[in-house]
Amino acid sequence: MGIVFDIKEFAVHDGPGIRTTVFLKGCPLRCAWCHNPEGFSPEPQVMTGPAGTRTVGQTYSSDELAARLNQLAEVLQANEGGVTFSGGEPLLQAGFVAEVIDRLDHLHVLLDTCGHASEQDFRLVVSRSDLVFYDLKLMNPVEHRRWTGADNTKILRNLDVLSGMDVPFVVRVPLVPGVTDTDENVAAVAERIRGLPGLRRVDLLPYNKGAGGKYKACGMDFRPSYDESAKPRVNPAPFEGAGIEVHVR
Ligand code: SF4
């Protein structure tokens, strides 16, 4: 069994083609800029908004979820799309995600992960995926812990595992003003990923000011200690200098 907090059909920004995106509940990190706080806890939770109260987090068996995803298989395949597993962090439910993938009708699978997982769980799902979106936030381990709640040891180790697995991947860097968008951090990311086998490109994701929108509904405070009103610095030069294709999203 697994727990899911949303399923988005006909998504066009979560990978190639038209996709169904599954948001798995639970995340080991607590990024200060996260805009999906309902994905933090691995348990169902109540959200309260203008339209009333609802419980977020639906339990599925792998058969049930795969059956739902397979309903759209023809449309997804005709539009060169597939299924994206996102979250939260899908690898927190790695066994469940692997079981779902094994039941899909030959659909393209994209894993969208922060990489903070055991190597065993990481290999279990990546080996079943066609493409990986891999988040890299901060290269400095102390800063990484300060802003996400955990250091980046597992993330950097799994990056090396990923580059040895013959599965193409895209590195995604959220550009948070004064936190991740510094020249020092961006240059360190470019240096770390330069020449990695399997790397297709880098996506730079400028900070979205609406990040705090759902916290109140979840009964949480959103008080970021970075300057939300500042414009993130978008500097693709270190990646271009390292011969890496860059997209700004
Ligand atoms: S890894 Fe993603 S889902 Fe988890 S806290 Fe960070 S931004 Fe949110």
C-alpha cells in the first residue's frame, strides 16, 4: 500500500509529452522554500481552506494505482508522455513505487527526486525509470542542513550512483534568492556535475513567490528567513562553461 496526496492528469510541465503526475506523500527534507507542505508528512492530514475542510492523503494498493494510471495509457503514449512520480519524495515509498511501475502498461516513467534516500531504495526505483529529474540545492553540507534539515551526503552519493546506472537524468536547481542562487553555489553545482555520464541538461528554477500559499491551510507557519521579494539571480554561465545545456524554467 502507498499514500498519495494528489494525482494530476494531462500535466505538460512534469517531463516529456503529456503526463500523469503522482504526488507521493512524505518527504525526509524540510526545504524552507517548499510549496507543497501537504507533502511533508507521510500520514493523511486535514487541510482547511475557504471551501471547507478536507483530508489529504489517499491510500492505494499498487494494483489500484497502476490500474488508474493505465486507464490513460493510450493518450499518454500517443502524446509521447507517460507517468511522473513526484512528491513529497517518492523514494520514501520506494517499494510501493517499484510495484506500481512493474504494473504499468509500458508507460514512460520519470522519477522526480531529491535524492535523499538509501542507495538500495534509490537503485530499486531508478532501475525501473526512463528518466530522472534530480534536485541539487546546495553544495555546502552545513548550508544544506540549515535550509533543508539534512546534509547532502546521501544526495551526492546517490548522484554518483545515478551517473553509473545508464539512466538519463536532468539536474534541477531551485534558485532561491540569497540561498541557492549565489555565484559560489551555482559554480559548485556546475563543477560537481561536469562530465557526469547520463547528464542531459540542467534546469534552473527561479523561486516562485507563491511558495507559502498552502501552509496556513495545513496549520503551519510560513516565515522564510530569506528575502522573498528579492529577484533570484539567474546565472547559467558556470554550466555553459562546463559544456552543459541549460534551460531556465
Ligand atoms: S525535497 Fe521537495 S518536497 Fe521535500 S521539502 Fe524539499 S522542496 Fe519540498
